[in-house]
Amino acid sequence: MVFEGLSSKLQDTFKKLRGKGKLTEKDIKEATREIKLALLEADVNFKVVKSFVKNINERALGADVLKSLTPGQQVIKIVNDELTSLMGGQPAKLEYSPKGITVIMLVGLQGAGKTTTAGKLAGHIKKDSKKVLLAACDVYRPAAIKQLQVIGNQVGAEVFADTEEKNPVVIAQNALKYAKEHFFDVVIFDTAGRLHIDEALMNELVDIKEKVAPDHTILNIDSMTGQEAVNVAETFNDKISLSGVILTKLDGDTRGGAALSVASVTGKPILFAGMGEKLTDLEIFYPDRMASRILGMGDVLTLIEKAQADFDEEKAVELQEKIRKQTFTLEDFKQQLAQMKDMGSFKDILEMIPGAGKKALKGIDVDEKEFVRSEAIINSMTPEERNNPSIINANRRKRIAAGSGTRVQDVNKLLKGFEQSKKMMKQFSGLNNKKHGKFKFPFM
Amino acid sequence: MAENLFEKLKNSLVKTKKSFSGKIDQLINYSGVYDEDFFEELEEILILSDIGYESTNEIIEKTREIITRENITDKVKVKNTIKSVVRDILKKDEDRHREINVPAVILIVGVNGVGKTTTIAKLANMYKSKGMNVMLAAGDTFRAAAVEQLEIWADRVGVPIIKNAQGADPSSVIYDALQAARSRKTDILICDTAGRLHNKDNLMKELSKMNKIINNSSDHFSVYRYLVLDATSGTNALSQAATFNEVTKLDGIILTKLDGSAKGGIIIPIKNQYHIPVEYVGVGEGMDDLQEFMPEDFAEILFE
């Protein structure tokens, strides 16, 4: 989970505050000390922590908090505000150049995830109906160009590569020329990873930047970076003047130090966060939502957006109709499973629900394979069986189990689950015209 | 030779030194008394070096105890006290001999982007130059072009590689490689794996399967499992070490990217809490930029 350690520590601190009807200065001192430790353990930069805690202290010791009827809540609100502003306050949008090509340059240390992010970003931009070119400027790492080509192919973006040319500055210039000639809207330059203390390679970046005049120079930074994150960001910013940051690997159980430090130190917004291995796993970074996730208040907005983006509206209407007419079949069930899968891991989704912090979710081990198994079972049925499950007798069950590599028990379980959901739907659709009665939610 | 290694490691740690030793010197020189303020400053320096809160506390408490007990006031002695506390932690679990018994199979694991593939090239190069015959297994079948990347390295180093297409089951690649290494009488087989975040259960299960396949070959091979850690990473590296150790019982750690300005301070809490020895450190992009980790030297250079 994102910010796992930090999140649970802060929530523990707040629990103590919430229980109190009145807060003394001592309570607040104690709480801020705990917040300080939690942040330090989360790799937040030492200097950032110091000023953060100072701000909290000043605001929390203000008269209106101590006299308030719900002082605990007030403190939480203050921490929430401060966390939000620490991460940049307002969400930043990736603006396209009003005329001509939008040029984006990705930079960062080795292994920060630039190439993967380039692909994810191309996919994201394509959704805005833009024609995107990926330019492979990493001539150093073996097979880096090939990697971008494969990824470009996966997201359906053209890749400009020149395996003969060894000078990334020349490649960049040629790529830009190519993009202009072929009417691309956006070109993304994937540069080689480099250490911020490597003079020669940093100067090369300066050269590339001069030649292609990017609208956006974006630093990719690994969310798991330690105290060093700040130095890295500052040096890159000094040398080539960044316009924004993308946090990668935020789906690790990172304690988020980099996320919380980099924006405040450089004053540059965090544009996106990489949230998984799939090329669609790139999220717009909302400081306020991230703050509430850290404080265990969930992130309903992202959840809703995810659901909207991944569910096909037409299909949803169709499904509703089927539920109403009670003609919901296993075929529909299968489609639903596929849509659930598209939304990402079930655990990730659960974590966005308010109150469903790490602790609440403890012990709930969602077996993602269950979905795959169910799909396999349905796939092993004939169309007739899918539309009319009642014909599935013992022999058929045996055949389906063998075909899907499962056991007869698994087939039984699925059929039973399906019957139950059908019953549940009956209750739902019956609600309008029948008397309201209590109904249970049978589940799986 | 030893001198040379020391120099190289020293150069790579110059940045570390600047931020760590330099600051400690400054602190000791400017504060005459060793009071609360002194230790608070010291705490700041240690935390800024990614040593983590817990180990920082331990170092401070031990130092404080020794200074008070022996009534130390001399500036040089104070510094030496801090140094010896840190060195003792670094030296934990290092009193074993590092030789690898051939035929051996080495499984390389780690999160994404720490430098596993490059490290494998360096290891292969090192063993080859020691006269052993080495084989690589391209077990990262997930990341785009990872197989090609390892292939290019295999070619440069001049060692054979066993591979399959991207998307293939990594366990089957490892299995094939083990068979091949057995029949070709390979001394050392090094297996690459895809980078995986340690909190992804399904990926860790996949790793556990590969590990099992390798363990099954232990009648013929000595098995070693190394975790690759990025020196730039923060205390998250601690949970990486813990989780990977749980899944594949680690034999050692390889710390990469020490040529950056990263401090590698995470080694200290890792050794302190998990007792996993650090085998090698990566100090550059070249094939030869891999060195044995010498705890004494590391501590020495930090405080020189």
C-alpha cells in the first residue's frame, strides 16, 4: 500500500488525539513529536520534516484549536492541509503547447523507470487524441532502444530510433525534425539514466535541452529513494531547470519520503505517479487526495474515476436491462469479471475506500487468481451451458473441470455463487414494485 | 592489489565522505561539550545518511554510553568512538569466508531498476577472469528487451546464455539453464530475474517457484541467492531485505550505484537488523566496477 508505514503511524497518533475532549499543549507536543518520527522513518527529508513540524506546531497551538469542541479533528485537518501543500497543493496538469509540437523530455537516475514511464505517458497522452512520437535517446544502456520499441508497440505509439547514431544530441534533433515533418502533436524524449554528479552526462542533457527546447522537462524519481532524493532533484533542477516530477514505483510499500520532499524542495509540481507494472498504471497526482490516503481517509474520487474510465457505459446499460429482465447469464458474469480485472488489483481498489486502511484490510487476502479460475471455468462451458446453467449436470461438471484445469468442487462453487448473485439481483430489481423488506447480501 | 581496491572504493565514496565524515568533523570541532544538542545534531547527520531512525538511536545510545562511562572529552577520541560503534555494526556477520563452491548457481533478485542485469554482467566478468566457466540464464521474461540487454552483456563478457522469448515462464528458463549447466559442466550459473516490488504477492510467489527449482538442483550445485539493493534507496531497502529474505533466504547483498552521491547508509540498519552480509558493491558502469565489500575499509573511509 502507498505510504504504508507512515499511514499507520499517523493514524495511531490521531487515534490518541481523537479520544480527547480537550487538548493541552503537552498533548500537541507529544503528537507533533510522533508525527516527526513517523515522517523521518518514512525517509522524508530531515529539513522538510523540521519545517513541517514547526508549521503544525504553530497552527495547532493557535487558540481556536485548543478551544475548539473537536480539537483532535482540528489537528488532523491541519496535518491534512500541510501534507497537501507539502506535495504541491493544487494538482498540476500537463499542458499542451497551444501551437505546434509539445516537446517532453524525461530525465533521471539509472533505474528510475524512465523508459517504462515514457510508454505510460504516451498511452496517457494518446487518450487526448494526440499523435505521440517516442524518441529513443538512451544510447548507453544495452537494449534500451529495443525496450522503448517494444513498449511503443504495446501502447501503439511510433518510436523514433537510430541504432547507428551514437550521439544522443543528434538523435534528439533528428527525432524532432521527424516529428515536425510527420505532423506529430507530442514528442517524448527518453534519455539515458545518469548520476546527477556526472558532469559530462549532465552537460549532455543541457545540450539536448538547448537543441529541442522542451515544453516540459520532467524528472523521474523512484519513490523508494532515501534522503538523497532532495539532492538529486535539486541538482537536476539547477542544471536543466525542471518543470515537473513523475514519481515512479509508488505502488511499492514505499514510505513516500521522496514524494513528500521533492515537491517542496524544488517547488516543482508532481505531475503523475507510476502505480504498477502495466502500461496503463499511470495516475494523475492529486496532492489533496494523496494526503487523505496517507491519513487513512480513503480516496473515493479516484475510485469513482477508475470505475468510470474502465466501465463501458453501453455495456452497463445493457447489463442493467438484463438484471431487470432477469436474463443475466454466465456470459455476462464473465464480462463483469473481465471489467473488474481491468480496474486493477482488487486490493488497490479496496485501499481507496475510506476507513479501509492497512489494519482494516489485514487478513483479507484477495486471491486475484480466483478471477482467472472463474474465467477459465466459464470459458470451458459451451455457449448453451453459459446461457442456461441449469442443464449443467454431473457429467458436464466433470468435463468443465477437466477443461479448465480445476476441480468439480470449483465448478460447483462458481455455479452456486452465480445462482446467489442472481437471487440478489432479483431482490434488487424487485425492490421498486414490492414492499421494502430486509434482504441479506449473499456474497460469492 | 588490496591497496588498489581500497583506493577505488575510497574514490567512489568521496561523496559519501563529504556528507558524512565532513559533517561529523564539523560537529565535533565546533562543539566542545557532548550534551543533548550535540547528540541531536549527530542524530540529524546519521538520519540524513539513510541510517534510519532505529539504528541511529542505537548508535547514539552506544556512543553516549561509552563517552560517559570512559569520560571521553578529547575530540579525536570522540570521533573514534562513533567510528568504532559503526564499524562493529558493519562487521557483524562478516567473519566467514567468501569463496564460492563450484559448481554453483546464483539467483539474483531485487526490486525494479536497482541494476540486477548490469550486476550480473559484472559478476560474470569477475568469475570468468578467475578462470571459471560461467553461464547466464535470462530469467527476466517480463520487462521489454530485458533478455536482449542480458544477451548483449553475455556477448561482451563472452559467456553463453540460456534464454526464451519475452513472456515465457521464467521458471522454465531457469530449469532449462540448470539442465544445460549440468550437462556442459558449467562452474557458475547466474540467473537473472525480473524486478519485482516486494509487496506484490503474486510476483513473490513466482520467485518462490524459481527458488524451489533451484533448490531442487542442490544435489549438484551449491546455491547462492543475492539481493541487489540500490544505494540511493532509503529505509525502504529494509523491508526489501526482509521480504526477499523471507521468500528466498538470502545469502548476501550486492549494493549498487555507490558511485553516486548516495551514502549507502542503509547497509548499517540492514546489517544491524537482518544480519545479511554484504558481498559486493557496484561502483561504476564498467564491467570491472564491482568490488568485494570490506566492512573495515568502509568504516575507515567513512571516518577518514
